[in-house]
Amino acid sequence: MEQLYFKNPSMSEVTYKAFGVPTQDLHQHLFTTLQLKWIENTDGKHTLNAFDKYLNSYYGVPCDVAFVPRINGEWKQKEFRTLPYVVRNEIDHPEVLEDKMNDLSDENLKESIDCLFNILKCDLLKDNEESA
């Protein structure tokens, strides 16, 4: 139970911690939790692009994953983004997986989940230190 992050863990969190099985549901839960925390503590534009820049600048998550966006059915120029941003977009917008322009792999999903858990745990430790 000490391995679980959420007070009321989802089945996907329990499955991941117990068996190492990454799920899109867990990724979205972690990503949204972190994004909402950022929104609560940030003034200004709360765009996904701004959140991606925040992951890079504040937490040092590298912008080294190639991603080809698709907007209104048209492929755009390749960008380099953080892994959590790319995985989130591949989950929420499966059309970006067409034509093999992007690839949502289990390895990327797991790596991104681990990254998000590490960020949330660091924030939890900081919050506990500040309240002590």
C-alpha cells in the first residue's frame, strides 16, 4: 500500500504497481492530476503547449520525443516534445497514429507513467516539507 500514490487508488494503479502493466487509463489519471495541480498554481494561459514547456523547464523532462501533429486532417511539421505530452496526445487523438506517423508503444507508455509518478512523488515530498 505504501507504493500507491492515490489515497483511493484505481484498479489501473494497483495493477501497475503489482504487475507492472501500464494502461492508458493510469497515464491519463496521472497526467490530468499533474496538469490540474499546475493550473491551480499558475496564472496565465493554461494550454497544453504551456504545460509541456512547464514539464521541461520546471521538472527537466526532456523535449526529445519526435511527434507529428495532425490538425484538421493535415499532417504538420515534426516537433520535439516531452514524452508525457506525446503519449497523452496519442491516447486522446488516435488519428495521429494513422499512417504510422507516430507510435504509441507499451515502452513509451510505461516510461511516461514512471516519469509522471516521479514528478508527483517529488511534489508530494516538497509539500510535506513545506507543511512541516
